[in-house]
Amino acid sequence: MALDTAAAIETGQLLAAATRYGGVLLPPLTSGELYALGGDSQVPLEGDEERWWAGMTVPGRASMKALALDLLMSRELLAHPGHDTSGEETGEAGLAVSPAVAMTLAARQDPSVMVACARPDGVTAWAPRLYGITDPDGPPRAMVLEIVMDKIHGLFGPLHEFGLMSAEAAARFVTWWAQTPFRARHARKEPPRHVSVFRGLPDGELACDELAITPARDGTLGVWVEPHGQPATELVCAPGPMTRLILRMLEGMPAQSPQ
């Protein structure tokens, strides 16, 4: 799928804005809209989204996808190529997708690096994922942020919020999220949050750096880190060094102890 000149310009403007301002919003999409656009090439289902999908029959899924395409066209995120030449054609629907949505789909389906965050209570809502957009053999130009919300939108399933962020802003966001309180009412301390950073290696292997982050009352973070192919270590650091550690992981650099 090739972007035309107008779409390429808009894509470049989005990337430039993310670099300059740290981040820009991308159009939110329901699970139904994501399936209508991308078919079965989706991030593995979990939680409410898995239950929503499993609760539909095959004819029901087909009807949902048709209605989702109509909804996307009413939102002007999708159009017939003859009516709008500023988008990118989808393989399944044969329609022109807006550049912002095309960027979201491309990042989800073929990220250069992926970050999956897991809440200590196992709930998938408000557990962010990030997908890297990069030039070949280079660090991420930007990261697409995805957060599944905790509200089911009827037939179309959970709402997914998206944003485009610089790699540095994405690292700051993960650090901020790791400090979010998730402690149960009677718990004496915060349980750890888990962050996994996935990236492909030149030999085709999938590398995974693992982090378990536990915020303390004094504002520091207790971190268990296991870089791919290396022994695990434990350390205590402030949020600033934690952000630098995550940024190194996003850029594919060795996960050294933050200073």
C-alpha cells in the first residue's frame, strides 16, 4: 500500500509535530473499527475485548464489520478512492484510509519495537502499549501509543485511544504510568508493574527486555530488569534515570543501570 503525495505530506507533518511537541492525538478507534480495517492482523485479544469478540457469532462479526466501515466513513476516516485521494487503500475494504489511521494500522501490524505494559491486577484497561515507527536500521522516529479504555461501546467493543509520541516522550509516559497507584485498599505496599520491550534482531530472533517496577513512598522506583540474553539485576532509581533506561531499550541500546 503506497501513500500518495498528499497523504505522505500529512504523515510527515504528524511525525514532525510529534518530534517538536512531544506528542499529538490520533483518531480513537473501537475494536470493531480496528477489525473492519485490519482484519485478523490484530494485537492478541485480552480481557473485555476477548470476551466481546468471543460473544459474537461469525455472521454477527460480519455485520459488525460492515456497520463499522459505515461508521468510519461517517467520521471521514475512510472514503471511496474516487471521492478522496489523500489516503491509503486498505487491502480488505478497498477504501482510502486517512493518513493518521493508516499510521496507526501500520505501527500495530509491523512495529520496529513494541512495549507492552501490564498492571499488577491483571486488568487490560489502562495498560498501555506502544509501537515504534522507524527508518530501516535506525532508532524509533516516533511511537504510537495505544490505551484500551474500560468502557464497552455496544456492538463495537472497547474504545482504543491512540497518540503519536516522540521516543523520549514515550519513555517519560511509561515512567509516569509505572508510578500510578494500583495498591489494593489493605495492601501495605505497591505491587510491581511489568513492562516488556520487544524488538526484532538481525538474525530474525525476537528479543525481549523485561522490567518489573515498584514505586516507593519516597518517590523512588525499585526496578528488576532482565535485558535479553543477560542476567537480571535489581536497582533503585529516581524517575529521571528510569526514563533514560526505558529510552535506551526503545532505541535498542544495552540496558545499563541508569545514572
